Amino acid sequence: MSTITAGASTAGAPTGRESAGERVERLQREYVMQPWAKQGVPSIAVQRAEGIYFWDYEGKRYADMSSQMVCSNLGHQNQQVIDAIKAQADELCYIAPGFAAKPRGELARLLVGIAGAEHFQRVFFTLGGSDANENAIEIARAYTGRPKILSCYRSYHGSTLGSAFASGDWRRFAYEIGGSAPSFIHFLNPSVYEDGYDRTPESQARCTKQYLSQLERQIAYEGPETIAAVLMESIVGANGVLIPPDGYMEGVAKLCHEHGILLICDEVMAGFARTGKMFAWQNYDIVPDLITFAKGVTGAMIPLAGVIVSTTISRFFESHPLPCGLTYSGHPLACAAGLAATQYYLDNDICAHVTQLEGVLGPALQYLAERHACVGEARCIGLFAALTLVRDKRTRELLAPYHAAASPMPAIFARLRQRGFYTFGRESNLNICPPLIITEHQLNEQLDTLDEVLSWADRQYCA
């Protein structure tokens, strides 16, 4: 007879007295699989969070200058969203997607209105950005009857199989062990600074012309009649807040329209007031066919995502079955949170606040770019910003080349954390994407800290 009982294992048990924070950190390190990382790496044990800050168990305060994963748009512990979750839990925690539930329909109606009721009709709800993009791909293929999906090399769309294949950055490599999916085709999208251009109108025009010409030729070689959709981040996020040159997104939309190719705008990171517009594509003169969203829809306080579908595509599925389904599609608790958060953006005119603070953050980052030897370029739209760090401004030699085995960037992020400034980045990019409720005073405080750490990086890496 077995004497093993649940929880009887002593593996990883503490050998002596440990604080509450040490226990939380140890359990994370020993039992939780960490994404995109080697396992067993120490982490910060977080006890509480409020507004733009979070605190560890020792009482140290960190300014959340990345909104965690660019998702805590309304800061931490927004009371309006908390109250909505509590009220919904008291009334109806769950009902299957095929039933009508008040928060589900109300949120879908609100999102369609924000996107433009003259163009869009319905929402398919998912749990996160990865499966939002996965289902958008399925919808595009089912609607067009075409197999191929074009997406950018400088992109990240998720970690489900389809969204990972669509992603362009090196995180897709692990999914391609058995060979890349033949129906996913990548094209090179512009990174103005790394491509040797600058932000003058003439230089941007040349950049736009070059990249649109390349994409047009690639569409021709792939066979436009085989391409279901072009999937693009409206503004590339995790790969460095790459703001496209003037006219580029309009040119992509035009190519799609000419060939009957759907345009899917990935708004997972850039959406919900991050750029000063509720959706980042609204900064351009375009209208996509499908919009994917996640993160900011609930301010990350509960998982929710989805696909906003054009009227034309939506009506197609009135006579054709939709080949998508999830147990938790439109979960009532999540939709209640999304409804409260989205209403909060609108009622408090968060877009106007973001636009106002862009006028603080943008010039400040430009000043840092001019002041520091290690800063090659500053990019900012709304409160969506990044610095590209370099060893040599003259040659534009990056501090960390693409997918470099060794990089000084972790040391820079560690030094920022030591000073209570938390953010992240990839390759040579340092992202600055604070909660959208940040005040001008709080923003300036953290920019002073960033200035100090960049001075240290100048001495370390550019001497």
C-alpha cells in the first residue's frame, strides 16, 4: 500500500528560517516554469502594487515604467475594475460562450463603436494576445479560402503555434525545430534608425518607398491569390516601439486592397490609449479588416483578448460556420472587467492625458539621446517609447546585435532596478511604457533616474 500523500514531497523544502518574501521567491524559482528564460533564475517577490508602483516584501518600491508587459495601462489596483469584477462574481461567474451574458454583449458593442461601427460589427473573444492572433489567422483563412499569412520579421505575435510561426523575432526559432510552417511568410519591415535612415521627411519617404517596393515584389512572387492576410503590429512593440515611416502603413493597406488580401492589425500592445488613440491604427489613414487586442482591454487585471471583425467578414459567417471556439470565450468576469476598464479610458479621457504627457516624454527622451553617447535614437508616440542603445553613434553600432549570445543590456536593466526603475527591452532597445495614469511629476522623477543610469552606461560601454 502506498504511503505517498499529496504534498508529502520534501524536494525544495527550506532548510532554515525564511522570510515571507524569501518563501514566495523560492516557490516561484523551484516550482514555476518561467517563460522565455532558463529555469531557476531568481526573481523579485512582489507583495503589493498600487498606481504606477509595486513593492517587494522588504518594502522597496519600484516604479513600473513598462506597465509590466505593457499591459497594466490603468496602473495597479484600479478600483473601478475591481468593483466590476466583484459585482459580476456575485451575479454570474461563468456561462458558456453560446449563451447571452450582459457584460459580453455590452463590451462587444462598446469595442465595435470605438473601432468604428461603420466598418466593424462583431467581436470574437479570446483569453490572450496569442490566441487572438491565432483565431484572426483562422478567420482570415476561412473567409478568403487562401492559405498564406504574411508577417514582419521585426514582430512578435504570440506563443501558440500559429501566432509563433507568424512572429518574426528569434522566439519563433523554438517552434521551427520540426521545420517552419510553409504557409507563414515573413517580410522585412522598416526600422528607420537601424536601416540607416533618419526622421526627416525626405529620408522617411525614401525608407517608405524602399520597403513598399520590396513588399510589392514579394507579394507578386508569392502569388497574391494565395495570400489570406498580412498580419502586422500597428506599431511594433516588444521589438523596440518601431514607429513606421510616414506613408508606410497606408501603402501596405493599399497593396492589400489591390490584391484582395485582408489586413490584420495587431493591437495587443499598442491598443487602448497607449499611443493617444484607443487603437494605434487610428493614427494612420487606414481601416483594417480584423483587429486583435488584449492586455489593456482590462488593464491586465484579468485575462481577456479578442478579434474585432469587419462587417463584411462578420456577415460572411452568418451563412458559413465560424471555425473557432474556446471554453472561456467572453468569460463574464473578464468581460465585466473589460467593460469597466474601457469605460474608464473614455470617462477619464485617458487618450488626452497620454497625448499631453507625450509632450513631456518625447522631448525628454530626445534630450537624453543628444546628451548620452550610448543612446542612438529615441522613439515616442503617446506613452509608448524606446531608446536604441549603441556603442558608437557615428557608425550606429548597436550595443547588443540581434540575438546576441552575450549582451550588456541585462546589466543596464539591473542597475535601473537597483534604483527602483523597472522596465524591459529586447536586443539594444530599452522600453519606456509607463501606466497611462502616470503624472507629469512622477514621469520626471523616473526620467532623472534613467538619466543617471545612462551616464553610467556611457562610461561603461562608450568610453
